[in-house]
Amino acid sequence: MTAGPVSDHAPVAVLIGFMGAGKSTVGVALADLLGVGFCDTDHEIVARAGRTVAEIFVDEGEPYFRQFEAEVVADVLTTHSGVIALGGGAVMTPAVRAVLAGHRVVHLAVSPDAGFARVRSSKRPLLRAGPGTGSVDTTPEDRYRALLAERAETYQRVADITTDTTGRAPAALADEIARALGVLPASAPRDEGLPS
């Protein structure tokens, strides 16, 4: 699907995808390429709540976090005109999907192996080992793979553009996304074989 024109005050792009897909890294590279600001909604949540995402999950539970996240996303979409990266589970909330309508949404896909390798040492609440089906405990990697599989179709459905970040440099991904969105600065060199 090709992204259409949007308001001058709308974000240039909204990046979605699972944890470890590279939303923050690629988002910064894309914002730098285009000379615009970058906003990571997880960082915005921490700034507004005065607590980490993990602390909010533990203290208040996931439903509270998802409601708070939806409010932050809705606000940022109306106040930030650069590149925005959403938390990995944000688009699973219907309210978030609703406010994304009309925005240029880019899904950063990643293979389970590459994505988990990037986050294996993090303390993300959704990756905590715990009870699985029957009497078998799930490992963080099991949980990663299961959640990625569970969310993949929603990411695809919400996105205008999908690109795989597995084994690719952030600068190359930023260039590809900018070209796909039709927002690459006129002064940027054009590589042969890439769509304009």
C-alpha cells in the first residue's frame, strides 16, 4: 500500500513493529536524514509518568499501561510533526489503531532470531519467563516468538509500508523508507534501482 499525502502538521512517519525491530534506531536515522525531530512514545510515557515502563506494568498492570499509552500516542500524533516510534504492543490497542488512521505508518519487521538477539538481555516485562501451557514454563525466547507471531498480522494490517530490518543498517533502512514515503529531501543523492 502506498501512503497518501497528509497534513503539514502530521508526523512524517509513524514506526510500528515488535520489540527488537529497530524502531528507535531506525527512527533516529530517518529523522536525521529528513532534518526533523524524533519521538519515542515509550520515552514519552516514562517522562510523563515518572516511572519506567516496567515499573508501570508491575505497579499498575498491563491494562492501565495500555490505556495510558493510548492517551500518550493520541497526544503525540497531534503535537509532533517528525518521526514517531510506537511501543511494540501499542497497535494491539483498538484506540491506538483508530488514531493512526490517516497517518503514514511504517511496519519494521524482524525475524524472530534477530529480534530476540537484540532484546535478550533487556528487562522487558512481557519477556519474563513464566508458566506456559500445561506444566511447562516458557522461556523469554518462547514468549518473544509467541508474541511476535500473535501480533504480526495486526502490524501488517495497520501499516502502509513494511520493510524487514533483519541484518540491515539503519541508514539504508532510513533511505528506503524516505523514498517509499516520497519524503526524501530533494538534495539527497538517488541510488540507481531504488524507487523514487
